[in-house]
Amino acid sequence: MLRTDASGVAVGLRAEARAPTSLKTAVAFAGVVVTLVPVAYLAIFNGFHAYDDEGIFLVTLRDYLSGHPVLTPYVPLYGPFFYEVMGGLFKLLGLQPTHETGRWVTLVVWLIASVMGGLAALRLTRKLWIALAAQMASFIVLVPLTIEPMSTYGLSSVLLLSLAGVAAVRSSWPRATAALIGAIVGALFLIKVNVGGFAAIAVAFAWAASLPQRQRRLLLPLVALLMAAFPLVLTAGAFSRDSVLEFASVVGLAAAAIGVSTIATRAGPAPPHAATWLSAGGVVLVLGCIGVALAGGSRLEDGWTALLLFAFKFPGVFTLPVRVNPVVDVFAALSLVAVVILGRRRLTGVPSVPGGMVRIAAGFLMWVSILLPGPIFLLALPLAWLATQQPTDDDQNPTDPYARLLLPALAVVESLQAYPVAGTQLALAAVGLIPVAAITLNDGIRQIRRLDAPRTRWVKVAAWMAPATLLTTIGMLELNGLLALVWFSGGVPLGLPGAESIRLPAEQAVQLRAVVSAVEGNNCSILITSPGMDSFYVWTTDEGPIQTRYGQWWLTLDRGQQQSIVSQLEADPRVCLVKNQKQIDFWTQGRPAPSGPLVDFIGGDFVESGTYGDYELFVRVSQ
């Protein structure tokens, strides 16, 4: 029975501030993990996508394990931290980079990320209902990991959700957590430079907001302005493309709302900024990781090319923009106007019932938009600023003040991962919003539950919101599980080396087996795939020139690099080519395919040997 007298409310709030017992929490989290395992298995051991990012990661990891340098001129976008961590794990466990082992590793990483999301929410809210919902929500948001197993997004998600967990205990261990935050940002940077760069911007914002009042007054507005302008600067070269300006505007307006809200809030009891420890953590990790890469034969100039130069050039190579309804921009603009109007009154100056219900409604809307697929999560960005505001007179609120500075900014800026390619990147762009939604929802529940006896109907509404959030998440999980079961049951085992138990539609499985059989039957000495489809290097005994085993070589290799490959291949009569014109059209997006010596060589010196669905096998004219 709900107690509504003043003493009952006080007792209830004090009990609510205490975290659930360790045993109860462990049993609950373990129960969720056990429930998620079969769903994860059905989802990840089903399907194969022809653009084949999975093959790129498997082959590059195999090359690294066999002694190739982790940084080369031919490996764009991905840094050494991913390969050193995954390479160390595969060596430790004695695993070979095949499709099945890669998917098992991805499944485990996926589950770890979901647990990290739940633990972060637990520490931020002290509500087991919300924590379990966050654990499941993290799992649902990261379902796209099944599309690109072994991609960097799994490890990056673990690190981003770990960053939320560290922020949740920042005040308890200010120096240690500062060093850990710096290390996480450095690790993200050495996985993919944009992910680490976005995290660094959010950390810089939280640092400026944690400064003493005089320094804060000078630096925080400047950092907030730069953070709000950054999305427009980043995407300026692509404004002519569909929805790019609309997307950048949503993110910029949401970032501006966070900046205005934080500036208008008097500096609270945030932990010391500990800039030295923050920097030390990042520097130590970066130097250590780069040192391992250099010891393995990498060159600094190759790291510069792979990590930075190509990352800035990539939007000009390939763009798949997120589709943004202009209504979302209007919503973001109205949200910013609301923050400006509230000004120094803040949301804490709004009466308890309206203020609490606004938080609850916003938190639940954020939660649902995160669970839904595609770019719907953009609706949550303009509401992220609400998490920066702690309810008035709520001294027992469990959310660390530093988390209110970092996590909303982190969620908004990291949403830029959806540019320039809005594929599986949408999942990683949305995952940072889960702890922000948890904070907002918990703040609203607490604000309403502090009401006195005449307002009991609102207290009852608030009491049901955490369970309702969990039930909503369970419903989405059941839907994902049902879809995974249907797709898995409708497939047949692929039956190729290292991918025996992966299930595909029967027609696709037949085509892939036929291509592999034809390659082996033609006794090919070297195999080239166009565009880069590296899984064939795992399924066959053939290798390609190392320069062509790293993604879309025909978009990234310059003429000199292509000519050097042609010089190696001209004298070999048993070179074979697997081509998928449908995938080439996908990558060129209606533009003429780039030319080059290697492109010309495979276009003029080969004849078709067989067609297998979308795949064609070509052999040398002289073969």
C-alpha cells in the first residue's frame, strides 16, 4: 500500500536512494543475460550481407595475427586498439578468425555491452526496474551488430557505455575516474577517430563546466558554442546532399540546448576537473597502443594516413545520409527556445507536478524512440538537456553531478556517427541516449513522488512508470526474438569452411557455395574481388594481393598503388576475379565507377567463367 503522509514520502525516498542488494541485482542481471543468449544466437547466426564488412574485419584480423603491421597505407578508418585487443583475445583463446568464431566473439561483446548499459543505469538511478530495462534496451539498440559481426562497433559500444558507468561514480573517485575517462577516450580514438573525437568534445564540455566559477564563466560559453557549431562545420561540405543539413541542424540545436541549460545552472558540487589525470590517462593509453603498433612493424606516416587523412576524405568517397523529417528540426528549435525562456529559473523553478510530468513524458518518449529502428532516435536528442537539471531540493538524488555534465553532451555529439554513412552506425549513434533517458525518467519519478497527500493520483502514476518502461522494453525484446526465430528457421546451413552452421536463405546459400566451388575448381592462384568481398578469402584457399584485401580498394587505392598490383599480376595466368555488379552500383551511387590501372586490368584481360546469382567469376584470357 502506497504511503502518502509526509513521513512516509521521506522514508520512501530514502529507501529509494539505496541501491538494490548486490545479490538481488546479480540474480536479476544474470537472469536477463540467460534470457538474451538464445535471442542473440538466433539473430547473429543468421544471414550474410553481400557488401561484406564482416569479411573485411576477419581478413584484416587474420593478417594482423599472422604478423602484418596493424597500420598500413591500405587500411583506412580503423585504428590499432581494436586489432590489438581482438588479436590478443584470439591468441589467448587459440581462436582462428572465421565467421563462426567471429560471431561468437561478437555475441559475447554484445552481451557485455548490454550489461554495462544496465549497470550504468543502475548507478545513475538506483532503480533495478530501470537498470534491467536499460540492459535490455542496450541489447535491442545493438541488434545491428548482427549485420556486421566482428565490426568495431561492438567494442566501441562497450567503451561508450563504460564511459557512462565511470561518469556515474566520478565524485567518489575523482582522480582515478578522470584517468579512466581519458583512457577510454584515447581507446575510442584509436578504434575510429570520429568516435573518439566526438567523445573528446563532450569531455571538454564537462571539463569546462566543472571549472571554478570564474574560469567556468569565461570558458563554458565558448566550449558550448563550439560544440553547437561543430555539427554544421563537420557536415558543411555535404549540405547539398539529401537531409545532411537537416541532420546537422538537429544535432547542433540539441547541443545548443545542453549548453544554454548548463550555463544557466549554477555550478553545483561537481568533482574537481582533474585535467592532469584526465590527460595522463589518454596519453598513456595512446602511447602504449601506438608503441605496440610500431613494435609490430607499423610506421607513423601510415597511421597518419589511415587514422586521420582518409577519415576526413571518406565523405567524398561514399555517403549514405540519414533521412530527417523537417518536423524534427522544428521540434529541436522549439526545445532550444524553451530552454532559453526558462533561463535561470531552470526546470526546477516549474511547479512539481508539471515539472515532474514533463520529465516523465520526455524520458519515456526518449526511451521509446531509442527502441524503435532507424533514425527515430533523433526525436530524443532535443530532450537530452533535461538530464542536465537536477530536481530542486532533491539532495538524495543518486545521479552524480558530473554525469549530468558529460552524458547529455556525449549522447548528442556521438549521434554524429550517423554521418556520413547511416547504416549500422545508427545503433552506436543512439546507444549513448539510454543513460540520458534513464536519468530523465528517474528525475521525473522522484519529483512526483515527493508530493504530499492531496496529490496521490500523480504519485501512483509515477510509481508505475519504471515498471511500464521495463514492460515496454520486454515487449520490444520479444518482437526482436520472434523475428530472429522466424529468419533463423527459414534458413539453411551455409556449409562453407568456418561458416558451417550459419543459416541463410536457401537460394543465397546455393549461390555462395557455387562461387566458392568454381573458384576452387578453376585452380586460381590469386583471387581479386570487386568490390571488396573478403569472406571469399576465408572460404577458399586463395589469397588476394594484400592491398586489395582491405575493403573497397577501387575507391581507396591511388593510381600508383593500383599499378604496382598490376605489375605483380600481369605474369600470372591463373588470376581470378569474383565480381558483384549490384554491389558496385551500391557503392558508386549512380556515379561512374572510378578508373585506374587495376580497374582497367580486370576489365579488359578477363573473360566470364560462370554466373551465380549476383556473382560472376572471371578468369584470365590466357587461362
